[in-house]
Amino acid sequence: MRLQSFGAALTVTGSMHLLTVGERHVLIDCGLFQGNDELEARNREPLPFDVAGLDAVILTHAHLDHVGRLPLLVKLGYRGPIHCTEPTAALAETVLLDSARLQVDGYRHDLRRARRQGIPDDQVPPPLYEEEDVHRALALLRPDLRFAETVRVAGLRVTPQRAGHILGSAYLLIDTGDARLIMSGDLGNRESGLQLDFTPPPPADAVVLESTYANRTHRPWPATLAEFRDALRDAVRQGGKILIPSFAIERTQTILHTIKGLMDAGEVPRIPVFLDSPMAARATHEYFEYGDELIPEVRDALQAGEDPFRPGTLHVVPTSAESQRINRYDGPAIILAGNGMMTGGRIQHHLKHHLWKPSTSLISVSYQSPSSLGGRIVTGADHVRIMGEEIAVRAHVYTIGGFSAHADQDDLLAFLDTAGRPHVWLVHGEPDVMDSFLPVLAARGLKGDIVPDRQPVDLTGPGYPDGRPPGFVPASPRGAHAEAGE
């Protein structure tokens, strides 16, 4: 079994792993790079493999950094099946159509600005894809993966199991006849406020393991809940807007459910809550359809016909014009808007209008890449550039990492506990985080290796002498993962 990672190798974004078994070529995930300009530039690089030669694509879940290049793949000539779970297919439609819209809107904005500056149109990069490309990709989706049921994909036996990360998320057991591989996708936090735990895996020969938080442990859920409650109480006392940047899938639903619980219990004041994310509003509807993946408290509420994601003061904001009117609202109010890392979306407008006010509170509940706008804010920047304008950071900033939908070190080790003695290959992590996890694996008697960027590895081979690929240089620890949680 040979693996080449063209995303989520030595980084936490752009997941794309090409698995080759004999003459069979299967792509695991096809995600968009998100973050700084250098990362996002990789979305425009030619794919270094024969797209038409792929036998199949398998998706682990519907986050944009795992599905966001599917329309590009199809645009470049892929015509085979894209296997996934039913919830992933439903969410992927919402995610990809939103991505196409944002790209087209961004292109039009850049085109207008270029023309004002006298720059020729052909020097403005076009969108990676448009809505028609998304529909062509969606037509190839095969929602035939069901937890614990084995299917044949390109001659391989593939068994998806619940990953507990977001709705529909799966890790993959791949049996070749000679060996068993586990592709973890993104694994969930076992103290999630929304998702059921991942299913413990059976023994395997090799595990390709995400390592986003392999160097830390999350706070226990009761402590996270208390921390969030106290931040909301303190923020209300400041008298200004309470900005909560949030990812549209899983994080928004968790935060809405948590706010509803705190308000219903009288633990925080009943102030207005604005859900300023049409994508999150659409995604929330899927949770009513697939509630059996959720913790009993939420599942039972759904089965009883209740809405566990609707605080009594909730206002859903459908249009950008209504979004702009929120900024003129007097008094404290919670504004929940995308995106989670503050790199785009409606949250940027609210930051521009309120980040400079001492009465504003910003509660970060999502992972912040060190180079992102959110990363700069939570690590103490005095000023940040938002939509072309320098904005002072005078708001009260709270960082709550316990809402993370990613497994922490304890969760990853628990996942490996039942997997026998596999060879562990690390992906989806910052270099310093993965490097610090290697001795932890060694202490458990497990051989660990870091997957190199774009270079092929033999998953059942000996790996590297010290677990590090040639030329590997870990970044200096920056503490970003200890401060925020995806």
C-alpha cells in the first residue's frame, strides 16, 4: 500500500490522500487549502496525478478542507464515483455551493478593484470553480457508505465507522486482502457537546492518523461549559456586541445548543442571539434528519419534536442587508457568524464595526491557524487588517478550546488502544505537534512516522529511522493549539 498526500501533510488543511494498492488508485478526500496566501495558492497548483486514472474517491466528511476541491477534480476530468455517507452527501451540497458562491463573489470584487487600478482582466485569477462545476461533482456522489457495513470500492473492502467529528463523519477500514489500513479522517472529541464518540477500531496493520491536537488535552466538558457561561456573563456586563466566529457545521449547532441550555436554566441573560450564517442555518436542518449520531440529550429532543438548536431569543439573518442592520442594534447581543478562523464571511463585517470598541467581546470557540486573522487576534495583536482597513483590537478576547470537534492526545491514544500494534502515519497536524507526538507513540511501543508532503510512502514498510521524513524541520512551537480549538 502506497500513500501520497497532496494536502494535510505537514499542515492541518487541504486533505487529499492518494492510496495506491497494486494497479488501483483511490483518492481519500479532496479538500480545499484554507489559511494564509501561501497555503491557499496551493489550490491553484496542477494536481500531480492522473485525474482520469483514479478508480474512486472516498470522502470521510463534509468539511471544506476535506471536500472543497471536488468540483475542481471533476472540472479537470474525473468522472468516477465519489463514495460517502448520506449526511456527508447532504452537507457537501451546502458546503460546495457556498464555496462556489464565495469564489465567484470574490472574483467579481477583485475584478472591480483591478479595473479601478487599470489592471487587465486577465491578470485577475478566476474562481477555482463555479456553481455548474459543483452540480457536476454532486452528480457523482454515491451515498452508499453506512457505518459498520462493508462495501467494495475499486476491488477493496471498505468499512466506514463512526468518527464522531461532525455529522456523517467516518473513518475507513480498508482491507486489501493482504493488510488492513485505517484512514482516520478527522476523529471527534470524546467529550463533545453534540456528537457521539467514535467507534473503537479493530486491529490493523497501519493507521493514517490525524494529529491536529496530538500535543494537548482538551478541558473536560463541565469546565468548558462553565468557562463559556462565565465569558457570556462577563461579556453581557460590558454592554456591547458579543461576537462568536463559528464554523457552520458542528460548531454552530453545538454553540446554539449550549446557549439554549444556559438561557433555559437562567444561567445567562436572555439577550438577542443573531445567527448570521445562511450556510449554518441550512446545515442545521440536516441534524433533524440524522439525529441518531448525536448525544442522547439532543437525539431525544429531536425525536420529541423539539428544536435543541433554537434559543428563545434566536433571530436567523438570511440576507447581507439584514446582517448590516445588526451593527446598528443597541445593547448587548450575541452575533454568531462564519467563518470560524475569521478569514472570510460575515464575521469580518462585524469585526470591522466592533473590534475597536472596548465594550465588544470576542469569544473564540474554533481552531485558529497561527497565520489567520483569528490567530493574530487571539495571540494579542494590537491592530489587524480587515477588508483593506487597519482596525485596532480593543475588544475583550476570550479563547475557549474545549468546544473542539477534534480528538486530543488522550482521544488519539484511546483510538489506537484497540487497533493492535499498527504502524502509525501522522497527517493533518502542524510539524511541531506531530514531532512531539512521536515519542508518545514510542512510549506505547508503536512505530510512528510523519507523512511527507507529496512524497510517496510505503504504509507497511519500515518508515524513517527517527519517524521524520528527509528534510523535516519542525516549526518552533507557537502555542496556537493550546489556545484555540477546531
